[in-house]
Amino acid sequence: MLPNPWDAGTAVYLQHLGFEAVATTSAGFAFSLALPDEVSAMPVDLVLAHVSEIVAATTLPVNADFQNCYAHEPAGVAANVARCIATGVAGLSIEDATGDSSAPLYDFALAVERVKAARAAIDASGTPVVLTARCEAWLVSDSDPLRTSLERLVAFSEAGADCLYAPGVTKTDEIEAIVKAVAPKPVNVLVSTNNCDTSVSQLADLGVRRVSVGAALARVAWGAFIDSARSIKEKGSFKAFAGAAPFNELNDLFDRG
């Protein structure tokens, strides 16, 4: 289970609960800065500073949600992956989404070369960073997301990815097909909405080896904030504060003096 904190405090709390690893969330971080979850809105220097903050906040292994590696060509991918490794991450992801709605996925050959470039950068670093390759077919509304994902994830595996990931897949038979296609390499499944009526143990039974939640925890926090703020503005009521985390619990947790 790989939950996704969006700042140092949430990373510390997840470690406090006993999770064994965490991953950053590009959306959760972007929303905290009043930015959209778009590569064009997030300069790589800003992202790397955030990743460094999460790594410094916890002793747990941290996986970086590194989007498209903030570069299109393989050489740029390799350079930015090397910079990400230098933050101390234990893993990072690379996506095949371009950010261009007219051509939402990189051409197949280029997508594979980008994974190879990330793999080469990791190997050159001498650090055993886990490389997760993502196919964004479901998230960009591909006409046949399962076929596209199977073709690409198998190719990404052969190109050197350690873990394979198709965010957006929710159907049991499709998850099983992905697990089977890239075996024995592990598969990550995203559970970020309540339309995936399953549990960690059920996903494990399908052969899934890693589960992440993307921006879901951040959006749950936003949901509580929005409901409380609206209640104050529209009703003049503070009743929503009943669900607030106890001040002393948080203060004591973060008091490292």
C-alpha cells in the first residue's frame, strides 16, 4: 500500500500510522499551490524541491510522481531523472501522456525510448531506484484503453521498467489481464475514487503488487475543508468542526524538540 501525501506533515502522519512507503502526488501538490495538475503549470525545479521536502520529512522510501519527467525527448528525460534520483527518492514514475489534447499519448516508439532513457539514467546513477512506467490510456480516454495499455506496458517492461501501471483501470478482468501480460514484474493499481469497489486484499488476490491512491487523500481533505467553509458562509454554522483532528494530537506528533 503506497499512500500519497501532499506535504511534509501528511508524509509524517502516514509514517506515524505505520505505512512502509509513500509516494508524492502531482495533483495534491498542485492544488495546494492553487495550480492545475498539468505539466505545463509545474516547473521541474518546483517539483524537485517538493520531492526533496517529502524525502526529508520521512525515513520511509518515497516514490516520486514525476509525470512525463518534464521533458519530451529522451535526453531531457534522462537529465531530469538524474536530478530526481539526487533528491534521495527510492522510486519514480514516467508517463506516456504528452499533455497535448490533440495527441494525448507519445508515439509508441518515442514512448519506449523515453522509458529506456529513464532506465539508463537510473543505471548510470548506481542507485537501485524503482522505475515505474505508466500508460495513461484510460486517463486520456483512449478508444481502446486495455489494448493500448497491454501493448505499451509489455514494451515498457522490456525497455527496463521495474513496475507497470495503468491508472484508471478498475474492472477485475482488465486488471488481471495486465497482471498476466507483464508477469513476473509487479503491477500498480490506482484507487482514487469510490467507483472501484474493492480492497487491498482483493487487489492482492488479483495479483496486484502495489496500490496507490493518487490525489484521493488530498481531495478528501479538500472535501472536508470545502464543506466546512461553505457551512460557515452559507449557514453561519461551525458544526462541521466536529470532525476536526484534535489539536494536541497533531501538535504532539510534530513536536520533535
